[in-house]
Amino acid sequence: MSDIPEIRIYYSYLLADFESKIIAEKFDLKMDTEEQFIVWAGNYRAEWSKYEGEIIPALQKALGVKFYKKVIDVNCAPFFRPKSDPLIMNFKNLPDKFVDELTHELCHVLLTDNTKAQHHSYKRRVNLLDIWEDLFGRHDTNTLVHIPVQALMQHVYIDVLKDPSRLERDKKDSKRYGHGEYTDSWNYVEKHGYKEIIEKLKKSYSEMLA
């Protein structure tokens, strides 16, 4: 069996028909057609397929762990803020940027639901926040959880995709859209080095019981 999980990207009609419509009505937003959403989801799948064979193995190798789930569903629905748990994406971005945002969310997934630590498992639950605070110091929670993510993202941008422009775009977007914790985490990564951070993370997982 392959160590690479299947990433299933699709239009979530249930989320769109209910929660997305509620958001649209509340904020007077225009809903596109179901046909358009299906097309966009297909475009996202096509773009992601160009990179997943490089990105997923690189992330697993960097941390020395594998995704716990063999299939990871990516629910796409309008107006949602991207999140990793459950993994939901929106239709805000063009396919190129969608790849970066999905990679970001998959970093969260790998960090918290892997072959060494599963956040939702009562048997394998590990307090990652305490571990990361020991590794990186005290920060607000959102900054702390994004230090590992941003280090992994820089690894993907620089060492895997070899595209520094994606790194610069990510950092600029963090400042442009007022995500202070994202900017703080990027600043930490710049100061301490993404490779050093990843090595600390890898060591911490290696010391956990299988």
C-alpha cells in the first residue's frame, strides 16, 4: 500500500446548500452556480495533481512521519475560511494559489494527525502545544501552531518547488490581509531558520512512542 494518501478535492454541495447560503444571505453575497463550483473544483484538482507527487512525500520525509489517514477529503464550498479540521477550502483563489493554501492546511493535518501523534485519538493523543512551546517558546496559540507550518511551507517553496516567489507572495498576503499571528510566525521562522525548526520537529516526533 502506498504511503501517499489520496487527496480528494471536490465541491461540497451540502455545505454550499446550507451554510454557504446562510453566509451569503447574511452578508448579501452572490452565490455562483453549482455548475461553476464543479468546474472550479475540477480546475483545483488538475492543478494540485501537478504538485502532489512532490509535496506530500517531501512533507512526510521532512518530519519523519506519515499521514495517519489514507484518504484526506478536501471539501470546497464558497465563503468558508480555509481550515484543516475538518479540511474545508473556498473558491476565492485561482488554482495556482489554491495549491499553496491547500499545502498550508495539509501541513496542519500532518503535524497533528500522523503515525506518531493523532490529535483526536483518545489512545494516541499527544499535547503538541506543550511540546511546541518547549521547542519554540511561549507565543499566543495561533502563532505557536503556525511556526511549524510556516517552516514546512518555506521548505516546500524553496527546496521542493524551488519557487521563491511563492514564499514572498505568502508573506505579503499575511501582512496585506492583517493576519498578525501569521506574520509573527513568519518572523520567527526568518529569525531561527526553517531547517533548524524542522529538525527540532522531526526529533520531537522520533522521540514519541509509535
